[in-house]
Amino acid sequence: MTFTGYRFIVKPKVDLPIILVLSILTIFGIITIYSAGGMRFALRQIIWLPLATTCLILAYYIPERLLYFIAYPLYFFSILLLILVLIFGSGLGAKRWFDLGFINFQPSELAKIATVLALARFLTARKKFTFRIADLSLPILLALVPLLLIILEPDLGSSLIFLPILGVILYWKGLTLFQVFLLFSPLLSFAFGYNLYTWITYFVVLIIILLIKGNVLQLLVTLGINSLTGLLEPLVWSSLKDYQRARITNFLAPWVDPKGIGWNLIQSQIAIGSGRLFGKGYLSGTQKRLEFLPNRHTDFIFSVIGEEFGFIGCFIILGLFFFLLYRLTIKARYLRDEFTSLCTIGFATIIGYHIIVNTGMLLGLMPITGIALPFLSYGGSSLLFNFIMIGLILNFGSQY
């Protein structure tokens, strides 16, 4: 065995700050799950922890060349699972996971990782990547296929994650912020199309930006596509399921129906606000104990933290998340290999999306979408795949 081979097996370079933050968040998550949901859910999370840790270690030792080789097969396998879950899956009024008896497996979690790997492999192979349809078409397709399949489950919150994954990875590859903005501007036009005045305001801003930064061709093409997507918004709204329309209505005006669609958001804000600066104390949250707070051990666990540990507790948790994302971004910046750099920034985007959407929806800044808070919310699949991503990130660059 050569010295180089020995170094690869031993893996002496471990990012200890990432391990430390991961450990703190996971342990604190189990403690909070116990407070929010009781011993039953806490024990289940503890049972998942050894499996997640084992997968992290295995991911840490996967050769980077092997990961590059399996990127496309893993992507197509995840797409197959997303198709199968639509036929054989189960869930709360949806088809989001496979019930394997002892665990519930959610294919969308695997699809996130697989899509990052597939995008990274494709873009790494493209040494010259430009803002042209020939270069952009396949990356867009790689992101859209899982997005559309997950929407069909239906799981709108999980499906939208593929948009920031695509945007951030394309930016990391070399596109400018302006080019990324042009690429996603039709989606913004669609989002603002619910109200004529907001859509006109957005259109005016878009024209000004294009006149300053773009050329005539970009102006005409972008305005044409944006006009089309904006006009399609009413048709899509009418095709949404009742619960999806209710979530958007809840986001825009939760107090219109405080005992109906607005209940979750209102109770979440009450819980966070009642914690004040230092919180009510561990196990002392009244919103949680009296069961006013829904899904308190899963999607709304940050509200439990706010109620029991106050603003200080929330600030510390968000600080740990910020530090983790900072470390991941810095690592992606300094990795020598483009494939692993793109993978790292893609995984960081997944974690960051979950953090922003989960905390944002509880504060009323985003619609409630059922997105878990990484390492803190109860959920075996979420914990498992988050640990796998961290294991892969720790793996990247550790052999040099």
C-alpha cells in the first residue's frame, strides 16, 4: 500500500468546526423534539442517529471519481423512484414516500442530492459554458424533471428547491447575476401576476434593468417570455389544489380566517413572540403544551425554540446555521476540483433553502410549505440525507 493510498483511507483532514456545529444542532434537535413531541418521537430520532452517522462516515470515504461516475445513474434512479412513488407511494393526502414498514423513505430527498451531482458532472464536462440555449437546455431539464414529478405528489415546497439549486450552481459555474436573473425572470413575472398592479410594477423595473444591462435581443426575448408567463398565472392558480391555494391565501392574509387556514401561522407567531428575550424555559412552552402549536416537533420546531429559549435561543441557532453555511461556501470556494466545488455549493444551497424557507414561513415571510429545519426537525429521511450531504462535503478535498 502506498503512502498516498494510506492517506486516502485514514483521511486526516477533517473539518472539525463543521462536525462541531453538526453535533450541537443534532443534539439540540433531539432535546427540542422531546420537549415538543415527547419521548416517543425523541427515541425515534435517536434510533435514526446511528444510521445517519454511519451513512455520513460511508459518504466520507466514497472516492470522488466514483461519485462522478455514478452521478448520472443515481439521478436516473432517483427519477425512477419519483415515478414509482406516484403509483405506490403513501402520505397525508399525497404520495410522497414509500412505507417500508420500519421506515418511511422519501425519494425527493435522494433526488435533491442526485440532481446536484448530475448538474455538477454535466457542468464540469463543459469547459466552455456560456449563456446560450445550447449550454443551458440540459441543466434546466435536469432540474425541471424532478421538480415537476414532486409537484405531482403534490409537494410544492420540496419541488421549488430545484430552482435555487439550478441558479446557484449556474452562478458558481460562471454565469453573472444578471444572466441568472434573466433566466429566472419569467418565474418572477408569474409570481407577481396574481395582481395587475404588482405585475406592472415588476415589468417596469424589468424594462429599466434590461435597458441598463442588456441588449436589444435580450430585451425583446425577455419581455416576450415574461409577458407570456404573467398571463398564464390565472390559469395555473385555477388548477392548484385547494390546500395549495389556502397556503398562499394564508401567507397573504392569515388573519382573514384565524381559526381556519391562518391558524398555523398565527399560533407560530404567538409562540415565538411569547418567548420574548430569554424564553419561558425548557419544557415550559404553553403554546406547545396546550397543543395550540401544530406539527411542533416537525415543521414548527423553530417556534418551540422561540417560545422556550426566546430571542437569544433563536439567535444562537441561526448563528450556528450561518456559520455552517459560511464554512460550506468557503470550502466550495477553495476546492481545487470543479466537480466537488459545484457539489459543495449545491449541497449548501439545499441546506440554506431549508433554513430560509422554514424560519421564513414561521415568521410570516413565506407561505407555509411543510419544509423541515435541517438537523433539528423530527424526521428520519431528512436527518439521513442531511448527514450524507455533510459526509460528502467533508470528503471533498480531504485527500490533498
